[in-house]
Amino acid sequence: MGLKVYQYPKCGTCRKALKWLDENGVEYDSIHIVDNPPSQEELKSFIQKSELPAKKFFNTSGKKYRELGLKDKLKGMSEDEMTELLASDGMLIKRPIVTDGQNVTVGFKEETFEETWK
């Protein structure tokens, strides 16, 4: 499996990540996270492989996150409930999510990309 990048074209962080991948000659398939959000099963797999808690997959600076009052609600939710909610709306998901089927990164930190994708 090649590299898949779940991203949103208007997202500055996504643009930085794609620029880094391009500049480092890393080939990838770009997936529009709002038009084609990852399924609940894919999200569960990403969470497991990234070893991050499910709440780290939420776009906490997003308008939708604030509108739904998720800051307080997430504490009482199970991972199943969180992944179901994330799969229902790509705007709730922190981006970009980059995966090669084995490794998963969420968001963009140059050091992390250097370690994982170079």
C-alpha cells in the first residue's frame, strides 16, 4: 500500500504537510477528508497503530468541535462512540492523517515526518 494522506485543501497544516512530502520526493494518494472521511473501522485501526488516544484524533480548534461542545462531552465517551462521531463528519478530524498501512501520523510536525516518512 502506498502512502495515503487524508487532508482538507483549505487547511494550512495540510498544505505544509503536502509541501514537505513533495519536497522530500514522497509519493502519496491525497484523499479529501470531508468528501471521503475514513470509516469507523479505519479510524479504529489508525488509533491502534498510532498508539494515540482516540481524543487526539479530534480537530479541537474546529468550529464544529466547539459547536457540539465536545471538550466536555469527550471525557464520558467510549472509543466506539468517538470513532463513530469522527467517521460521521470529516471536519471533526484532526488533519492531515498520513498512513502507509503500518504507521500513522496525525497533524504535521516536521520532526515526526522526518522520522516516519523519509
